[in-house]
Amino acid sequence: MTTNKPVIEIRYGKIRASIWANTTQNGLRHTVTLSRLYTANGEMKSTDSLWRDDIPLAIKALDEAHTWMYSQHTAPTSETEVKED
């Protein structure tokens, strides 16, 4: 099941990273979409094209999205390091 609304949106200026929850055979998974907001004819629109100056903000938004998504995992995976005391 994919929700119609993102579970969280991260905004830096006109850059938006939207995180979506998806139920799969392997359990709950999250995906992220990145967009740039703009106004055309008084109407708010979005595009996936970025200007040069949007890139640093996109990096920040994606980094924060990654941190949030990573924090949602409860069990270690092959990609996580397990530390033993």
C-alpha cells in the first residue's frame, strides 16, 4: 500500500524532499522524491529539474531524508554495523 500523502516533507527554500511509506512483501519501506517548487501564473507547481544554486539545498534535504529513513529501521541489516561490547 502506498499512501496518498508523504509521511514527512523536508523543505529547504524551494526544494522539497517528500518521504513516502510503502508496504511491500518485505515489510514497510520508505522512498523519497525530490522536487523544486515554483509559481507560474499565480499557481504553485513543482518540477524535478534543479538550477545550479538548488543543488546544495537538495543535498541538505536528501541528507536529512536519509537520516530520517535510516532511523525508522528497527532491525540491523547487512548494511548496518553491529557493535559488540
